[in-house]
Amino acid sequence: MALPDDFHWGATASSVSTDGVAPTADWSTWERDGLAPRSGAGGGFTSDYADDLKLAAQIGLTDIRVTVEWARVEPRPGVVDSGVVDHYREVLGAAREARLAPWITLHHTSLPGWFAEDERGFRDASSRTRFWSRHVDRTAEQFDDLAAGWAPIEDPIGWALRGFLLGTRPPGRHDPEQAREAVEGVVVEDVTADAPFGASTPGSDDEDELAVRDGAEESFDEGGAEEARASGDGDAASGQRFGDHGPLSTRWSGYLPDGQDK
């Protein structure tokens, strides 16, 4: 089957995969406790990003999605690492120089430990307002001129279910009520994070948030939690976010030498 001329091939990975875990991320505790292999420097993207992006373009990719790792940008509450911000701008600029359309993700796999653990993360409405919204606004201000599109949160429902119901990701819990809170909070924030980037959404913010919250609660209708527990996968329920060019169509392994994703 011939693909249309304007078809876009894209790739993505978490910062843990490409760069290794950030020291203050919740995933770093997961690694230290022996619950995941040490990620080290990941795929070496931090130092090799220019060459890696050129290689991505050479094999035919048109789009690349880069995670702006919150735990690196803001390792402690209110403390922004300007060197990290400059680095991400260089990465996004290098993507454009390689003729790749750079997408931005704000949360993929890991979160700052101080947010996820100390402030109850997406489960807590006040923490979402105080901390997550600040991260969203800052990302829009610092990187929107370089971004072709954005996907605020990678697989929000899957992240919540794995962390709070299945226990396969930080914080490793098996609590249906906490899973409900996490699903509701993260889905609401995934949708409302569009606003600082100029995305248009139908209705008012309050109407959108209510509709999203109602939809998230449907994930926990009768038998819903048990079904998720049995399948171990929340991907099917997760929405897809688009930028200038439509959906990305492939996964990126982080260019590990053996082709395996961490």
C-alpha cells in the first residue's frame, strides 16, 4: 500500500530510555531498590543527540518527540536548572536543523520525586494546580517557538494504572481508590495542558474538565478495575494528542546499540 506524500514518520522515547534516569526522579528510587535495571546514561542521547537526530532523518523519519524531563528542569520545588533548559533548546534546535519536526512531551514514565511522592502528584488537585501547571506554563514559554507539536502526557491512563493498581511502575501500589484518583487527575491535566500552547478546545475549561473527569470515572465502572488488572495495559484507553502534523507512528528505542528499549 502506497503511503500519501504528506505521511509523517515519527519516533519517541522516555527520558529514562534516552538519557538515563534523573537523580531526583521517582524512577531513581525504583532503580535503587532493584525494581528496574540501572538506566545509566540511557541511549547516550544527552551527549550524542546531534548525531542521533541526523541518523533519524537519514532513515526516513520526519518527526521526533522529545521529553522535557521535569525532574531535570526542576530538580527541587521552585528551583529551575537554566543549564538544562538551554540543553533542551539545543536539542530541539538540532532536530530542526536535521529537518525533523520536534514534538514535546512533558511527562513520560518518570516524575520529580518531590512532586510524585511528597506532594501526592496528580492525585492531589492543589499539587496539580501549584506545581504541574507551573511546569506546563514554563514549558510553553521556553520551548513553544521550537515545537512542532506536543503530547503533554504519554499514556496517562496506563501510567496511572501501572503505578497505582498493577504496581509495575512507581510508586508500585495496588490500591483501586488511589488508582481512581490518579486516573482522574492525570487525564484532566493531560487535556487542560493544551491551553498554554494555544490549542483550541470546545466549550469552557470547566465544561471540558467535567467531561474529562466523567470519562475517567468510566474507567472504573463495574468490573473496570479488575479488567485493567487482568490485562495489565491501559494503553487502549489513553487518548492521542496531535500537533502540526498528525499522529506519530513508530516507537523510538533510543538508538541503543542492541536495538533494545530500556
